[in-house]
Amino acid sequence: VEIISPIDSSQRCKVHALIDTGARISVLPAKILSHFENLPYKYLKVRSFTGELQALKSTSVHFCFGSMTVPDVETIFIDQDRAILGRNILKDTVVLLDGPQEIAKIWFKKQQ
């Protein structure tokens, strides 16, 4: 998936992503923050999968999947190598998981 700054579309970064239907919010690796200048952020209190409450950096960015861009997705940043696509993106999609091929295909529902 390609992450694009909502402030300056020339600021972008590609990351590998996992699908997590249990995650309420999408997650990006903290190390990609260096690719984005002047991105406003706030701290958001979230509960981790272990139940721990944490205050993490949060901002909105655009997620680009090929020719489809999902604008202004609220995202938190943590120290990990891959992005996590949470329900704030997945709620508008149909996902096909192909285990033997180790791929996922994502279709976006048409907006009414």
C-alpha cells in the first residue's frame, strides 16, 4: 500500500500491510514518519491487543491501493515493520483471501 501526505502529495511511502479485522484503527510503522514533513498529529489513547492503554501519535493520511485512493484515514504509528489495515478502511471493502497463493484481493464498495 502507498501512503500519501494529505498536505503534499509528493510526500509518499510504500509499506507492506497486514489485514486485521480486529483492529478498529489502521496502523503505520513509526519509522515512515521521516518521509513526511509538517504532518500535523495528535496523541490518541488506544488499547493494544494485550489490553494495555497507550497514547500514540495519530494523524490522517491517504491510503492508495493501485488506482484507488482512500483519503483522510485516521492512523496511529507504532514501532513495527508493517502497516495494519484496520476496520476504519476494511468497513468499505470486500476482501478475498487466497491462502495457497498468500495474497489478498480488496475491492472497495461503491459509495451511495
